[in-house]
Amino acid sequence: MVVILNDKYFDEYISEKELKVAVNRISSEIINDYSDYSNLVIIGVLNGAIPFMNDIVFKLPENITIDYVKVTSYGDSLKSTGEVKLTLDTGINIEDKDVILIDDILDTGLTLSFLKDHFTKKNPRSIRSCFLFYKEDSSLERPDYSGIKIGNDFIIGYGLDYAQKGRNINRILKLAK
């Protein structure tokens, strides 16, 4: 099934069922890695991480803390601008806390590096990263928790967008060639 958003065509790539399998595996890994959830802070990167993060945190114990940050690096383009800007910071104290940064996709790694540097200055006990997708050619670092390795395709759905459209698609579509 082809989906047309603005001027681009997208084909089905990853099913809703495959997404659920990845989310369940990542949730289990996080649960196995932590014993004291009262010190666990989950920070989602708006807007793309919302569906993925929600599915993860609904599987975790009730006494975690949740907050969000917002950064920009894509705008309405198919490629990163190469410049990361923090437009909304978390308002909670993360000193001596275990932080997991959750985002939809690890592409260039610039956003992850930027956020790790930013939050390291706030003295957390630990910082880990969690991504549903990571591109096999992403260069800076690997996520601590990851779902599905993909090629260099441009994808949308399940929080990922093209020019702010397609985030609400419950599966993943890739840009048709």
C-alpha cells in the first residue's frame, strides 16, 4: 500500500507487529538492567519519541519519573541540518539519577551527542540511550538499547515524520525510490 504525503511516496517497510516485538524486547532489557526504579528518569525527545516512549514506559514499574526535551535538527527536510538546537529542556533534577534518553531514530548521532553532553553537566548517576531505530551507518556511537537496525532509507510512521506528517501511522513506511 502506497501512502502519499505532501509530494512524496512511501511504501510499507516494517509492520505494526514487528514494532511490538522490538518494543517488548527493549522493555525487557531495561527491566532486567535496573532494580531501583525510584531513581530511573526517562526523558523522551519530542516529538518523534512519543509513541515509542509511551509503549516502553507502560511496561515499566509505576515509580519511574518521565519528562521530555525538544531539539531540532531536521526542520521539514529529508536530511539533518547538522546543527542541533535545544528548544525545550527538562525541568526536573536528574542529579544522582539513572537517566535513559529515548528517541525514535539514531541517524547521524548528533542529537544523542548533544543531549549526552547537555545532561552530563547535570550530574546524573548514569545516562543511557534508547532508540527504536538506528541506521547502520550512524557514525558517532551505538545506542545502549535499540530496536531495529535499518539502512539509509528515509522512514516515517510511529512518531517519525516528513514535514510534520505521518507520525500517527501505526507502522513504518519508507520513501519510495
